[in-house]
Amino acid sequence: MSKAMKENGEYKNNFVNKKNIITAAVIIGVYILIVVLTEGGVLNRQAKSLLVPIGINIILAVSLNLVTGFLGELSLGHAGFMAIGAYTGAIFTIYANMPEFAEFLLGILLGGIAAAVFGFLIGVPVLRLKGDYLAIVTLGFGEIIRSIVNFMGITGGAMGLKQIPRYSNYTWTYIIMVITLLFITNLVNSRYGRIIRSIRDNYIAAESIGIKVSRYKTMAFVIAAFFAGVAGVLYGHNLSIVKPGDFDYNKSIEILVIVVLGGMGSVKGSVIAAVILTILPEMLRATDDFRMFLYAVVLIAMMLFNSSGFRTRLEESGKLPKLSLPVKLKAK
Amino acid sequence: MALLEVKNLGISFGGLRAVDNVNFDIEKGQLYGLIGPNGAGKTTVFNLLTGVYRPTDGTIKLGGIDIVGKSPSEICQAGIARTFQNIRLFKKMSVLDNVKTALHNQIRYSLVTGFFHLPAYFKAEREMDEKAMEILRVFDLDGQADYLASNLPYGKQRKLEIARGLATNPKLLLLDEPAAGMNPNETAELMETIRLVRDRYQITILLIEHDMKLVSGICEKILVLNFGTELAAGAPEEVLNNPEVITAYLGE
């Protein structure tokens, strides 16, 4: 009997199965561990201040991975969607007068939806392009968003939008990060995920088996934009100020670097890479002037020794438990 | 009424007339062969039938319904599945997932179900697994269900492509050189499989092939193309002994 048939068991017990219980235990365990570490004074203030950015970068990287890793299209406009989310959410919470919980939750949803709407408007015409062309158009899109924000009154222009309530904290970020991870992992392991991956592998063959390629490409793009928008809202409410300069193409590239280092098409890899690449610049702070130089050197070294990303490493070593990776690498 | 009726089919690429005035009818359940020398326009006919190219002239009717101008995905949903001359698998996906992807139009669930993995997800996935494994068993691929498609040997990749096409539940299956690159044993085995598939799934098959043993062995009717036009049509023994066909293949 083949392994695949045995894996049928994973579909048998619906919600309550061993895999889901382990996943839930890990999620709660990590949360409690970090709370204990911060409350117990093991993590200093600097480390604590990194928790929210790490979560935000994980959300950004995992959502970009849906487009770049799973759909196989290079998008360089992820910071643009983040900007839309950040400004929409911030403007909402500044002007709305509601209890904190409801206001922030609504702000997050609105930010995500606004980014998703833009994702749809841009995706429909742009996703007809492929490869380099798509990369250039999305790059242009990100810059256009930044320029528009620069000129608008309600966004505070180049000076930035100030006095955003500081709602983002560790708990909010952690919960939203977990939701993002679960949603995207679930999606990738569903029939939609298979369709998205099949388009990446061979879009002509995908069409030949009845897949409406542009519809599912747009779908993946919109979902990624939504989560980028959500990450943007968290970002704005963490710093209490957002400037157009925060969302330039450097930010998009930064997210892309995380995705590539983690491994294209690997959710777990993106998480690990996001953690490392968020902490790294802070750890290098001690080296002062050489900080960005060392960051680049470390990055190059990591890519050289880890050229296929963390995913292959994880899969090959078999040391880490398989949560629910979609791609079964079985070299024979 | 014939399952597939092709009338006056033609396409021009600029000044090049790649296919010109091709007519044929395929009856339900038939095993039909399309042969011809290199560059005769066989694959172009496949691309016209599956909507990759839009014909400049002519009509294509599947079960009496005109399918000209429909997109490849719509034509697949109308009931035509195909394989490719240069194998086009989803290489970084498992063998099982390749087939399961092709089941997407038959077993569906909503995006919300996909996001939350609601009970409907597990039921549908189980159903898909069963159906996909059943198809893989026909092609003797069930033992390699969890291999990456790119790790399969060449002959099995060809089979997987047929399995994937079959999973879309087609009325008509187009096979573009299914035996290319296979040794005589593999070809013989493939012939058996093709016949079995036709009988078991009650489908019609149109195939392009250069291996005359395979063609004469399983095809009930053959159409010969040369320079984009029909050269001959009829039963295999009669067509393959036609002097014009022999000339087209071997020269004067």
C-alpha cells in the first residue's frame, strides 16, 4: 500500500485529529513561552520591541510567498499593498470613535479589504503579463501608491500620518499571524492550492485540464494583497506614525529576500527566514557604521550555504516535524 | 450523429497555410488515428481542437455544439482532454496531486471551506483521493502516488499525462504521440492500456502517432495529413498500403 493511501487517514477524523491537536498545542505553547520570557525579564526591551515587527514580517513574507512561491509570479509591489492597508487602517482608527477592540479589529479588516480591492483592480489587467513584465508593472504600482500618498491631504503627505493609536501589541500580532499562517497553509493544501501550484508548474497544461488560469491567478494575488494590507495596519499601529517612505521598493525587496531565503513555496521556511532577517539588523546594531555592510555579507553567506532555501534543508533532514507542507519531496 | 464533426478546418499563420480544408467525423467510442510526416500539421489540428489556436475557417462540433472560439479551459469542460507531445506535467507536484488537480471541476468546495478546512473539505478530499487512486491504478502508477512527477521515469510520465487527462472526465481524449520515446515493450503495454481505457471509461480517443505498429494495431480509422491537407482516410490496412501515403512518408 502506498504512502499516499495511508495519508488518507489525515482526512478521516475531520477537525479533531492528531495533526490539528499538535498544531494547536504548538501555537499556544509558543505564545505562552514568549509571554513567560518577556514577563520573566529574559527578553530585554529591545528584544520585546522586535516581537511585533517579526510577526508583521511573517505575515508579509507568507502572503508574498503565495504569489511568488506557489503561483510562481514575481511581484515587487507588496509594499504598495502594505501601504494601502496601513493608511486605510490608520485613518479609520484616528477618525472612528469606538471601543479599542472593535475599532482595531474593524481597522484591520478594512485595511485588508482596501488592499484586496486594489489587488483585484491591478491584478485583472496586470496578471495577463508574465515574469519580468509582471515584476516591472508591480514595481511601478508600488511606487505609484507611494507617490499618491505623498500628495494626498488626508494621509499627511510626505511628513507622514501621525498620532495613530498604538494598538498593535504582541497578542494582537500573534493572533493575526497565526490566523494568516493557518489560512494560507489551509488554502495551499486545498484544491485551490493545487490549482495555484499547477499554474506555476505549467499554465498551458493547467488550461488544458479546464482551469481558468487568470481567475485563479487573480484570486491568489487578491488574497496576498489582503494579508499585506492587514500587516500594514499592524505596522502603522505599532509605530504610531506612517510615512510614504516606509513603503518604497526597498520594503518590497526586503520581503522578497525573506521569501527567497526561506524557500519558494514554503510557509515554514518563510517564517524562519522572517524571524532571522528581522532580528539580524538589530543584532548588528553594535557594529554601528558597518551594520548594513555586514547585513549584506551575512545575507550573501546565507544564500551561498543555503541556496535552495530552508525548505529543502528541513525536508531532507527530516528532523523537524512536518506540520502540513504541501509539497512532498520524495527523491527516489 | 458523430461525437466530433470537423468541417473545412483551416488556419493561416500570416502567409503560411498550416492546416487547410480538413474534414473528419469521429464516432462515439472510436479509436481514431491522425498520422502524417513531420510538419504535416497534426499537432496544429490538436491545438485547433483544444482552443489553443482559433481556426481561421471551418467549424468544430462536439456532440453537435460548436466549440470554435472557446478558451482551452472551456473546451476541456465541454469534454475534450489532451496530452502534449513534449510532456507537460505539474513537475513539482506529487503524482497524486497531478491527478487530483484535474478533478477540480468534478469535486468542488468553496474558498471558505478551503480556508477553514470545514468538514466538507475532508469529505471532498477523501473522495478525490479515491477517484485519483482508481485512475492511477489503471496506469499502474498507484505505487508511485507520492513521488514528485518529475522523478518518474519517462514512460510513466507519459502515462501520468494520460491519467491526468482522463481525470477531467472527457468524452474525447486527444493523445499527442503517446508512444514517443518508448521501447517496443512499453509501446505494446501502452496499446493495451489505451484500449482498456477506452472500454472502461467509454470514451473516444483521437491519437497522433508515428509508430505504425501501434497505429495499425489499435486504430479503427485513420486520417493522413500532408502539408496541412488530407491525403487519405479510412481503415488502417487500406490507408497504410495507399501508394500516395507511402510516397509522402518515404519519398519517391
